[in-house]
Amino acid sequence: MKPVTSDTLPEGIVWRRIWDPALRMFHWLFAGAVLLAWGLGKWGPAIMTVHYYVGYLVIGLLVFRLIWGLIGPAPARFSHFLFGPVTTLRYLTHLPRRQPSYWPGHNPLGALSVFALLGLVGLQVASGLFSDPDDYLNVGPLAGLVEFETARWANGWHHRLSTLLAVIVGLHVGAVLFYRIWKREDLVRPMITGKKAVRKDGSAPAE
């Protein structure tokens, strides 16, 4: 089976602009900022000023995504990809099929990935804001608002969550590769061009 291109679209399938420019810009800025903050936290200089500034950028991007998820175009809104357990399980049951799903937006698995990443990164930045590693240098800006033991607890979770974040990001990348190689569905190109192969009537697959 060949990858889906403009020359190989099945009957009833069309290219349609799904992802708006603001969402696409957010996606790549968010990915770059999270990876940069993670790398600086693991291997950056002892004084983590740049890590903090990148963290502030991540917070700003999170706030934007939360707002855009409420007022943005339909495919970007959380309500558009808030699927119930029945729909999600049905989708996962048919996931091994070696064919594109032509889902008009985030499919149920992609929706889980979005919510997991946004939630986990939100917890990560929150723990960082209150973190105190007891080195008198890299104290979170809000650590002074809580007891020292609480700040130390936040610091411990900041490190543990960074490991979990690496796992989730790895699974996300693995899923993108799975869709590209096994299902012949390119998820990267639509997040660059905004255009996605979907059913002409815009419906989700009846799986």
C-alpha cells in the first residue's frame, strides 16, 4: 500500500484544511520549548536561568492552548476531540488495520496524547515554579510562598515528572512513526501545511 498523496486519494477522500496557522505554530513552538527545557534541566549549566525562561515560554504556550481550545476553530477545540470510552475502545480495536483512518482532526488516540501531554507539562511547570533544590541558586519563583518541605517535595516531583514526560514524548513520536509506516498516514505533513486527507462529507470513520 502506497502512502496517501494527492495522486493516490481514494474516491470520496479529499484534502481539506483542518489545522489553523495558530495551532500549527503552537504545536512546533511547544514541542521545541518542552524539549529545550527538558534538555537544559538534564544537561544544562548549573545555574539554570535559561531553563527558567524557557519554562516561562512553556507556561505562555499552555495558556494560549487552553484559550484556543475554547475559542479556536472547531478542530482545535477540546470539545471537538473529547471522546467517550466506547468510541476510544472501538477505535483502538480497529487500530491494527493497515489503512489510514481519514479522521477529521484528532482521532481518539491522538486526543489522549494531547490531553496527556498538556496535563503532564502543566504539572511539570507547576512543580518547577514551587521547586527548591536547596542549593540557594535554582529556586523556583514561587517557592517562597510554601513551606520548605513542600518546596522540596515539589522539586522531587519535578524530577520524577521529567522522566515520565520523556516516556510520553517517546510514545508520541513512536505513534507518529507507527501511523506513517504501518497505516500509511502522514501526521507530520498536516501539522505543517494544515491540510489533511479526510472524507468528503467531513465525517469520522464508522468504526
